[in-house]
Amino acid sequence: MIQNPQLAKYKNGDFIPYLNITINQNTIEQFSNIEYVILQGSMDRTLSLANILLSQILNLNSSIYSIKNLLPNSSAYAAYKIKNILLVSHGMGNPSILTLLTSLTPLLNLYNNNFKLIRVGTSGGIGINAGTVVLTQNSYTADIINGYPIFHNNIKTIYPTTMDLKLNQTIIKSWQHQNSEFDLIEANTMCADDFYLSQARMDGFIKLDFDKKQQQDYLHTLKKYNICNIEMESGILGFFANLYKISATTISATLVNRLETDQVTISADLIKAYSQRSQNIIIHYLKDIIQ
Ligand code: R2B
Ligand code: URA
């Protein structure tokens, strides 16, 4: 990674809202030497992945060792550290992950600005079997712009959102010899601002002014841009990573094929199993690297 002087660093005594911590030697040490930041939406999934890594990477029994939440006073985010891996929850959507990234990276940057940002989550697929896992190449907006618009002091700039394609290949390579029952593909992702309207769902509460044919036309148009899935954070992740020259990508399991249905109709067990797929890929990749 190229060192970026613009990437700010905190100093002792700084208070970080939302993380709800004050920078001191202890916090600096807690967040030191991080090389992999694994971002997931929920606090629960973050803790469960931390426990899996505890047993699989540190060979410690998670029923005996409890992992400390490094952000105990934050109501928005939770973070756990296993060796040089930081597991953090990012909440839902672009504003939430942007607030996290702008709060957290100056802290990580105190020690090492060569970390990778990897979001592990779920999405809706377009024209691919539910359960397929997608690594993002470029993140598109809902109006099919390759990039992400940022408003800064009333100026709108579209920033690039291309993920680290080499990192994608490394992840694909690490997974390729697994006896996998699902496909792992690399494709473009559409980043929506909500689960319903901007994902062109017709089953939301707000009444819509488009019909089924228009919806299908739109989804098929997305597909022409090789957009194979829709989620809600890749725009900001791509923007942030490109701006600060940080290696990043998104690994998203798809829960539904949106060309067939709007509703995620699969059982809770299947949702868990599909979500587990993106986790398994990152666990495998991290084990390859750490051991
Ligand atoms: C995928 O799933 C969540 C919405 O259900 C959102 O965080 C995302 O990107
Ligand atoms: N997450 C999304 O944002 N959309 C889906 O369709 C499924 C999960």
C-alpha cells in the first residue's frame, strides 16, 4: 500500500464519538498491528466469527475463553481482535459503515496503514442461484453509475469504487480446492440505499410507481453491466478504500435470485447456512495466511 499522508492519525486524549473511546496508550495497544479488518453487519455475527477464529486459529476453546469487546461503550459497533485480525460490526448501509471507517482507520493507522478491509455479508443475487457467493469488482449506484457519489460542502463528486482485484483472486485461489457445494464468482455489485425501494422491491410498505415488467427490465439492465448482486455498503467501502489506497473487497452470499422473487423466502436455517458460506471463505483465507 502507498502511504497516504491524508489519512489522519489520532493523538492521546482524542475522544472518538460512536466508538465511544478516548485515545490513550491502552486503546492504541488494543488496536495495534491489525492487518485484516473483517467487517460484518451485525454485532452477533461479528462475535460468532471471532469465536470461530479463536478456536480455529488460536486453537482455544471459546466456551472457556471469552473474547473482549474492544468497543464496550459503543451502542453502534462492536470489535474483537484475534492476532492481527480485527472483526468489527458496521451496522446497516453506507452512512453506518462510513462513520465506522472514518472513526476507526485513524486509530489503526497509528500502528500500521497496510491493513485490508474485507466486508463479509449477504446480498440479493441477479440471475444467479441463491447461495452463490459474490466478490465485488466495481460497486455501482442504483442509477447504474460505476462509482459512488459523495457530497462534500454541497459539491458532488463521483469517486471510484473498484475493489482490490488481486485480493479477489487470492481469495478465489485459496477457496478453489475446497469441495464446495456453491459457486464463488467475481462480478459487479449494485449498492442500494435501502432494502426495498432502491433495490426495486415491490413488497415494501411504500407504494411504488413501477410495475413488474419495469422492475424486471431494470434488473435485466443491471445484469448487462455484469451486476450480479445488490447490497448496501460496497459503495462506501470502495470509495474509502480507493481514496486512501487501502486494499478492500466485499464477499457477499446471495439469499435470493431477484429475477425470480423479491422476498427472501428461504428458511431461517438456510439463511444461516448461506450467510455461513461467505464466513467460511474468509475463515479459510485467513487460516491460509495466518498459519
Ligand atoms: C445486506 O444485507 C443487509 C440488508 O438486509 C445490508 O447490510 C446489506 O448490505
Ligand atoms: N441484503 C440486501 O441488501 N438485499 C437482499 O436482497 C438480501 C440481502
